[in-house]
Amino acid sequence: MELFGKILLICIVSVAATDALQCHTCEHRRPDLNNTRSPTTCETGKKPKSAFLEECEKQEYVYFSLGSGKFLGVPKNSGLKNAVIDNESPVSIPQQTQNATYSCYKLTMSGKETRGGNQSDLAITSRGCLQYLTGNGTNPEKCYDGLKSKLITEIQELQIKEIVEFRGLQFTDDPNVGICSCNGDECNGAMNSVAVSVSLILVATAFSIFRRDL
């Protein structure tokens, strides 16, 4: 592959870094909540419809401190927000939008949920935007898969760990978790976490090839 072709490949895989980020924003629950039917294309194993794409910069967020002057912004219209607010109070921060960066996420969880004293099976697939106020403009692109108790000790990125910890409190047992954070348009539309992981590997490989030939 000639150098021009490699540069073109880098442009293709990194185009989302220069444009407004678009993420699939939807949630699927089994069973449904309060007789509200979940969008079937948001379920794990399926790719959401384009109607669920939203620009992250246009959403409203509530903020939670990650410490050391870092904040996580969770969309106000997400189920993720409710899960976090149930266990932690949002904080007020100066509107320093020049420090705001965005990522897409995809979260799957399955296990036992207690309602009215009875344990019932619950499976959640949640997709959406996250906003970071970190000051350094870098977002993690990582995927994890396994039991919650195992992942909490493995995950180093505070943004990702926050999501797993608080959403996991909806479950009474040790739920199975799949979580991915990625920075490309529609990157959280993959049918499963493996597909997201492969796309991240391809981007990293493309940059490695480019640097080697300079």
C-alpha cells in the first residue's frame, strides 16, 4: 500500500474526530418497564435504526465529579442518568464548553433485579453519548466484558467504571456486564462488544502502519 493510500485510510477512520460526534441513543430492557415497549433494534445482537442517532453536542447533561477537577456528563434523557442520580447527587460546574469532549458508549447488563421482594430476570442494553470535562481532550476507547465484581477491579478508566458501578446497583446479584466507550460516529451501533473492539483495533493498526512508514 502506497503512502497516499495509507493517509487516506487514516482520514477515513479518524473522520469522526473532526466532525460533530453522532451516537446511537436508545435503551432496550427485558422485561419492559411500566408497559413501555423498548425499541427492538436497540437490543444486543441488533444494529439500531438511524432514527436513534443524535449529536452529542446538542444534548443536555447532568454532571458527576470524578475527582481531580474531572467531570462526567450523562445525558438528561437517558436511563443511565436515573441510575446514577439514585446513588449520587449531581454537581454544578462552570459552563466551560471549550473543555468538553464526547464519546459514545454501549452497555449491556443481565442478572437478577429485586422488585417488591421478588427476584426477576433483567437484561439491559443502553447506548448513548457521554461528555467529559477533563482539560486534556482525551477519551478512553476501551471494551470490557465479564462479571461486575471482576470488572470493577480491572477497569482503570474512571468514566467507564462510574457507569458500571452505578448501573450495576440495579441488580441484586453479580450481573454480567459488557461495556464499550468509543470515539467514532455511530461506533456504539455494533451488534456486540466484540464488533466494537475489532473496530478499535483496526483504527490502532492503521495509525501504527502510518507511523512506521514516515
